[in-house]
Amino acid sequence: MTRILVADDDCTTRLLLSETLRAEKYTVVTVGDGTAALKKLKERQFDVALLDVWMPRMNGLEVLEKLGDKNGRTKVIVMTSDDAPETLLAAIRAQAYQYIAKPIEPRALVALIRESLKRSDTLPIEVVSARPEWIELLVPCSLEVAERIEGFMAHLKGGLTEEARRAVGQAFHELLLNAVEWGGQLDPSRKVRISYLRAKRMLMYRIADPGPGFKFAELDHAAISHLPEEPTAHDEVRKQKGLRPGGFGLVMAQANVDELLYNEKQNEVVFVKYLSE
């Protein structure tokens, strides 16, 4: 039986979340403050813990920090209406498994919990720099961890319109997966370094993978290596190599940002999105 702890000082939220989760046949325990949450987590094993950030006596992030290695296999999902970068980064640093913004949409919560329960990974994401204007992370080369970090980074608004946020998110998704899958060879012992810089008039991401790099001339299975008038020429190459359909990732990334730059080895990429006044 899946056990879930819900910790929130608002009784209406506790009731909504507990009823939603019990309807999904989960066993749910609720508490109204951080001290009670820490006590429950130390007393018994939970599969998932939903911790509100701002609770009396002890906030959710303090619970996570005090729990430390005693967390075991419990996946902690942080809940908050505070979308400040500092709060998000504190959640990552304290090894929260995922983050969900309030007000919480019940179907989105159920989907997040189901997805979390499927995942076996609890690999740590290392926070190198946590300044809101300069975020730097070391991420294990795992598709599951990449998905988690995308979930966190999606909450960094960065002064972008919704359309621009979607474009940046798409570019980040494609380039991060390239780094993890091709550069890191899906080896969790290897790390991808991610930097996020927020300047007054631009947003910049830098992704550095641990691989030897590549040459565009060797990417005959990718659309970016072919002429614009040959948009599907790479499909035949992919069929011959037994690769799944696709190959448009770099083209999509290039189309979604204002600048896309690689270093000489091409194991580091920078992309820039300019911000309107």
C-alpha cells in the first residue's frame, strides 16, 4: 500500500489533498506543521511526502534538511505559492525530489505522484551557485534526473512571456537530453554542468557535458546537418542506422532561441534569449 504524508498548515488544503489522494486508493496521513511532519517521517516510512514550505514551528525546507539521510526512499515534493528563485533553489539544495506550485490542481498532483512513484532514482543534484541571477548545477547523466531538473527549471520565470518560456523550455529540453544521452552516455556517475544567468536584457543557459564532443559533419542522422531544402534527408540515414524517428532536436533548439553557440569541441553549448524592455 502506498503511503503519503501531507504536511500543510492550511486545513482546507489538507482536506482537499487528502480527499484527492484517498480517492486514488493511497493511504494518507496529514499533519499541520513542520515539527509534526518531521516526527512522522522519522517514525515510519512514507513513499511520498508533500511538504508545504511556509508552516509554523518548522518550515518544509527545514524538515527536509533535518531529515537528511534519514529520508531513505521517501520522495519529497515541495509545495508553495512562493515562486521566488531562492525558495526553488533551497528545495533543490535540500534534495527535494520535485516541486509543485500552489494553488494545486488535483489532477496535476495525482499525475506528478504517479510519475514519482514509477521512478527509482534518488540521485542528488548538486547546487554549485544559488544566486537568483547565477544558478549553477551539477546533474547526474540520467534521463530521470534530467526530467526532474526540467521540472524545477520550468518554475524560473526570468521575466519571460509565456510564449518565450515555452521556447526556452523546449531548447533546454533538447540540449539537456543531448548532453545527458550522447555526452554523458547515460552514466549517472558522470555529471552535466548547467548554468543559468539572468541579466537585465537577456537570459543565458550554458550546458557542459563530460563527453569528448562531436562534429556537425558527423551528424548525418540529424536534420541540422542537411540543407534547408532537404528537411527529411536525415530520415533515410536514421532508418539505415536503426535509429528511432526524430533528429530535429538541434533545429528546434536553434529556432527557439536568439543565439546558439558551441565551444570548439562542441561538448559545451550556450543559448541566449533576449528580453524586451
